Amino acid sequence: MKPLSSYSKEELTAFKNELDKKYSDYKSMNLKLDMSRGKPGKDQLDLSNELLFIFKNSNDFYASDGFDCRNYGQLEGIPEARELFSQLLEVAPSKIIIGGNSSLNMMFDAIARAMTNGVLNSEKPWGKYDKIKFLCPVPGYDRHFSICQHFGIEMINIKMNQDGPDMDMVEKLVSEDDTIKGIWCVPMYSNPEGKTYSNEVVRRFANLKPKALDFKIFWDNAYAFHHLSDEKDSVLNIIDECEKAGNPDIVFEFASTSKISFPGGGIAAIVASDNNINEIKKQLFVQTIGPDKLNQLRHVKYFGDANGVYEHMKKHAEILKPKFEIVLNALSCELDGLEIASYNNPRGGYFISLDVPEGCAKRTVQLAKEAGVVLTGAGATFPYGKDPLDRNIRIAPTFPPVNELEMAMNLLCLCLKIAALEKCLSM
């Protein structure tokens, strides 16, 4: 294939007529395919079914310290759950609070508490300011942006480089503006680009000197164990790096088992300095009487230790790697040479990020939807749902069965080509 830009007007018209015929054929199939969110498929969910049958008798309900997990209490989570996350994240158990089923919920709660009561070193609650701001590396995770929008927090786009956020921009902004209270980060296999922060980027985060004394890095380590093969990325331990930098209180780290065991039925954690943990516990004491300890205990009994989690994730990788290969093969076979697409080839995570010609993302997603394939909305990977260039599309390969994924990708590529041809013909 040659670049679309080299086609004559007659060639473009003939090519579009050919593709329009294929598109009509797809529409007549009445497809209903869903690639809208990064959900595990049924075969992945089945991997954890034994977790539901862990408890065999009444003696199984007790934590290692003798606590009856059917009762109130254990605000910070049961000891063995904290130990499991201690092994996984390589931090002391004392720096961990185990919550409920969702790290997103814990992030929302952390922001909500900051708005009503502030965080460590806050002069006043964040909600008492006329305006506060968050930095948002883009493209990024739409749910992070939704939290900010819900609380009326202004969002500032930060460009993502190959090794992570543009740290020159981050350092400049946080040092000059005390209304900037935080930044969202997905440091490992970022959503949606699958990028992993370099050592230099992590250390620069740890050494930030914000003008706001209560500035916080929201370190969403959602894909820390979600490798697609033995060729893995790795990221420096942000908790350790902040301590080395003499800046231990600047970060909140979040993680969960949501895409390890059951989404919405796993366990989540917040990791922070001892000072932050003590501050959070004071507020949690008012918020809750304790998390779901039975679910925490169930997970620990099932996985045992960090090695149990690692072995379990290899089973996920065996299911997911072929799906990622289907997406990448389709993009390569259908689009390479036309010069209308660029995309990443991540080593892990849950997404593939596709950049299309400026002004073509919404049209591509619309065409796909009309033909029966639902994608993440164009613009969702940017604050306020507004992609300034209308060019990024997030592909979520995990949920559809293989046969449906192949068909969905062929249709997506067809829709992109039509959208690109429409743009060329209108110029």
C-alpha cells in the first residue's frame, strides 16, 4: 500500500467506493460487538472461580491474629492481606491500608476527603479554595478525569513522552502554582498507551518541589503485574524513591486485584508514608466501621503469597497475548503503508492506543458504532472528553472472544480508512 497522500483524486474516489461497498456488507450483518472498556473476558474470569469456594468450615473465617473476619473492625485491613500487598509492592505493611473492592473507589474517597478535610499539610480543605487544579498526562484514564470533573477540579493537559509525562512541564507548573494540588499517574503500562515511566522520570517525581505544601502524586499502579510475556517492563518503587529524596509524604499509591481475580470483586490498597497513613486512618474511622475482611481473607487463602499472584498472572497472559497480537496484526496488515495510523506495541496492560489523522477519531468511532462495533468514545482519553486534535482511539482487546475480536478489528480498520478518505477528498 502507498500513502493516501500520494493518491490522485480519481484513485481516492475509486478506493472509497470499494470500501463503502464492504462497509455496507458489514452493516447488513447486524453485528453487536463491544470493545468499549478494558474488561476481562469470561475465560479470564473463570481462572479465579475456585476463590469463591475457599471457605470450607467455620474455622476458616479467622485472620492470622485470631480476628473473626465476619465481624466489625480491622480498619486498615487484615494483617495477611497487608502482607500480601507488602510483598507485591515491596513496601512495609505499616504503609498499607487494604480497602474494599476497587482502587478507583479508594482514589475517589481520597479526593473526597481532601475536599472536605484536606490532606497532610493542608492549610485548609481543598473544597474551600476558589479553584484547585490537577495535572493530567494525556492521553490518559478517563475515570481519573471524571473524578476531577465531579469535584469541579480544573484539569491541565500534560504531554506524554515515550518515557512518561513531560517532566519539564510538570516541574515548572507545580513550582509556580499553589492551586495545583495533584497529578494523576499510571506508571506501568499506562492507560491507554502502554508506556512505562523511566527511572529518571520516577526520580524527578520523587524530587518535585511543589509550591503547594499539600500537593499529592496519585500513583495508580493498576497494571503492575499485567505482563503479556516474560519480556516485562519494570518501574522504580515510588515510595522508596520519595523517601530517598526526603519527600516521603508527597505520594499516594493505589493498586488492586480487580483484573487479577474478579473486577468489582477483588481487594484494593492505598500505600503511603506513615504520616499519611495515620492521617487517612483518622478520617476513615469516621467514614467506615471496616472493609470486607472475608473477601480479603478469601484472596489471601487463594493466592497464598506474591508468587501465587505471579503464577496466576501468567495464565492471564496466555489468554491475552493472542488477543493483542490479533489487534496488532490487523493494524499492520490493513493500515501500514497508508500513513494514516500510528499505534503502540505494549508489553503489558490492557489497551492499545491508536492515533489517526487529525479530525478523524470521532468519525471512525461513529462509523464503527453504526456498523455494530462499540469502542471507547473518541476524546475519552482526554480531560472533559475533548481530544484537541481528535485523533486518539483507545482499543480494548480483552473482552471479546477471539473470533469477534478479529471481525471487530477488520471493521475498525475499514472505518478508519473511510474516515481518512473522506478527509482527503474534502481537501
